[in-house]
Amino acid sequence: LRAFRRKLAANSPVYGLWVTLESPSITEMAVALGVDWVVIDAEHGHLDWKEIVEHLRATVRSDTVALVRVAQLDGGLIKRALDIGADGVVIPWVESAQQLRQAVSYARYSPEGIRGIGAERATCWGQCFVEHTAEANENVLVVPIIETIRTVPQVPLMTQVDGVEVFFFGPADFSATAGFRGQWEGPGVADQILNLKDVIRKAGKHCGLIASSESDLAARNQQGFRMIGLGIDAGLLIRSLRSS
């Protein structure tokens, strides 16, 4: 996480790839090209844990931060993602500071949290319990997704939750909950997201989203988003095929 955090501390963007396809070669390519982060999507789609761990293996000994988006706010899912070696978790549909504090507690070992210690990849199969557990709590990312209109009044409180450095936006679900289902940013949603971005930035935290195009990528950088998705693997392939 050092390179990732160093760039954010310098107010530089960190660029990433959203992974939904099963081939670990996709993550290998992202690592080889120097992408700052990948999010392996275990909320939507078809990836199972065996495929997720193969993606995680592709990031070993690199500066690419590997996050797993779990299906929901669930202690078992968060624990499992971290046990198999993820650098952090992305939590969908977080609507309150209370939920966010719960997510952080699931991602931290006692006494700061309630994550159990397992003999899995994270602890070198039990061979480095002491070393890993001593530093794990400070080196795990918990990234909530703000994706409902109901979350808007809660965001100032959410920015005060200890252990959360970056917030992510889900414009499509945000739009759906605002009454514009099927739109990426329905009427007024773009402005609301920009306003929330300002709230998060003023609190000293960073935020991000997935860019919808190359021009949008440049615009999001200018607007002050710092954890910017270059795209979703399948979507980028389809975009390239259509363009060709």
C-alpha cells in the first residue's frame, strides 16, 4: 500500500482496473502496465473464490493494490477476502457511519476489531502470525461505495470514521435510488456526486469512481477525484471492439 498511499498523499491520482472476468492474465497485464490498483468484483458476476485468489496471486511482489468487492456488508465475506490475501475490501451499499464502523471492525483484528485470525495466505499459512497481525490493522483498505440517495446526509459523519481513507461512488445505483433507473448519472445526480466529493475532500479524505470514457477520465481528474477506474475489463474490451 505504500506507493498507493504516497501518491494520494501527494494529491496525485491512482488509476485502476475493475476486474470481472475470470482470467488472472487480466490482472497480470494490469500489474505489468503499472496500474495502481485492481478491484476484483465478487458482488456482481460469476467470479468464485478460486478465481479471486488467482487474481490476487497475480499482484504478488508488485505495487498494484488488490481489493475485493464483496457482495455485501458481511463479516464472513470480509474476513475471507482478507485471509486469502487481499489488500483491502470494497463494500457496496454503505449508507451510514454506523455501517462503515462495522465494516472497519470486520477488517481489523482484536482488540481494535473482530476479525478472526486464520492460517491462510495472509499469515503465510500460519507461519507469520506475529508479523502479519502486528501490522495488518494499519495496512488494510476499507473502501465504502456511496450509491444511494439516502446516504447523502450521512456522508459528513462517514468521513469521520477512523480507518477509512477513500470513498467510492456508484453513479448507476445512485441514479436508480434517485428515480432514474438505467441511467449512469440521472438528472441532478452528477451535481450531487460533485458536492459529496467536495465534502469528502474537505474532510481530508479521497474519493473515486469509474470513468466512463477517456474524456471522462480527464474530467474526473480535473474535478478532484483521485481513485479513478480506467474502466471495467469487459467494458474496455467491448469499447475497443466497437471502436475498431
